[in-house]
Amino acid sequence: MFAKYSYNAGATMANILLDMSAILTGQTNPNLLSAACNVANTEIFTTYSTSGWTLHDAAASANSIAFTAPNADGFGSKYALFDISSSNFLRLRIVESWNATTHTATNVISLDNTFYDVRLNTATGGIIYLSASARRIVLGSSFASTFGASAGGWAALFERPRTMGFWDTTGNNYPLSICACPNSGLSSNSTGGVFPRVRSRTTNTDATGQQAFVGIIGKQTDTSMTNSSVPIVKIVDENGTPSNVILQFWFQSTPANAGTVTAEVSTLNDCYILQPNYGAYADELLFNGKTYFIITNASASNTNGSLLVPKG
């Protein structure tokens, strides 16, 4: 599912939260959203998949709503919240589990700083982009000449495969969510993600919260076939230099924690990294028979490598 949600000048954060909740849980008719929605400029597509997320706790807090989606292997679920605790910011929070009766979480993960939250402007109006499937949630935004978060153009939940080590089994049921933000760019080892809980390689104990930082692996400026990411589309530019345009990406924990690559997550989440200087914010391209939408990093141009999400 892909949505371009346009909100009006003067929209309330409460109505924006309700509209985003409705879209994530399956609403495809903009006419049925709140007065915050600019219906004429809102589009919702389910060309390739539905959202895959269901409402888990409509009263998670005064400023948040909780959702859930099953894991790909059929064991366990993922949990996420949309949070508007900070005015004009939409925060994506990820938890290992959520109790809808007591409205409490186990192992809360989010980059809890407006530096990373998706920026809005209810005074002028703007746009929120949402890409979702049962595997992922990706948020981006724009208004005037402002894009995404201060430090990165998007915030995301990605599902990882269960391949981190001997302990990473369905029986142990470690959470498969990764809370991700591109930080200042998608260069090699940019620390842009956190696990709700992961097994530490060095201590053989669980690492949670800030102890479970991971890095996004891949050096997008490297034109050789030996860079950290796996190139999916490789072209020769006007100077005859080979260049990796579309790349798979994966996450690796810091050495102090799990210390092992989780395997690439692009295939499972149907998202890819676009080489810097190709395309711009909201551009579209055709890849593998699908239309993909470009979400850049905190600017209109693609200077740090952008995220490609399916438009539908």
C-alpha cells in the first residue's frame, strides 16, 4: 500500500493521527477521512499489496495509537505506534510487544528526538507519504521546501529475517522489527537503526534500547562490485564508469552487541536504496515491473542515497 496524504492548513494533529491510523489499517477512500484531509490531493494505492496492519490499541495513550502485523514466518507479530506527543512531528515508535489492556509496552524503541521524527506543518498544510505492507512501515513528509526529519528523510519499521545466529529461532522468538532512520545519509555503517531486543555476541545476554543500535550497511558512492551492498541495477554513465544505481541493503549490529549481519532486508520489505544523484523527492521509476516512489534524505535532491518504496 502507498498513500500520499495531503492535510489542510489548520488541520489538527489529532485528526491527522486518526487519518493515518485509518489509512494504515485499510481505509482507501479519502472522502471517508477527517476534515484534516485535503481530499483532492490525497491518493491511496493498493496495486501490489494491502497494508497488512490492524488496529491493536486505539487508546494506547492520549497521543498515540498502536498497530500490529504478523511476522513473515508465521511466528509472532510486530507492534508499532503512531505518536503525536510533539506538536508538528509524527513519531514512529516500535515495541517488542504491547498490552492493549494496560496500554503498556515491552522494550520500547524509537529514535525519541524531533531530530529524527517526521516533520509536519499544520499552519500551512503539507503531505505525509506512507508505504506499508505486513513487513514494513515507511513514513516521509514534505511541506514548502522542508522534507522528512531534520536528520533524515524518512522513518521506518523494517522486518528482518530470522538469520542472526544460533539463538535466533522461532522458539526464542526475538522480535523481528528494526526501527530505522537514515541519519545524515546512507553511507557505510551509518548508525540508523535499533532492535527492540537482540542477543549480544560479547556478553551472551539480551541487548535492548540504546544497547541495540545497528548500522545500515552499504557505501552508495562506491562504483565497484565489491561495495557492501548488493547492486541490483548497474549502469555505465556518460563517462564510461560503471555505477550501482539500485542497491539492496541490510543491517548489521555494532560489534559490542550481536556483531553479525542480519542478512539483506530489501527483498523481504520490497525497498531499495537509490544511488546518490539519481532522481529527486517524489520522482518515480519502473523497476521489476513495479512503479517505485523516491523518498530522499531531508532535501529535495538525492544527495545521500534515497529509499525506493513500491507505489502501491
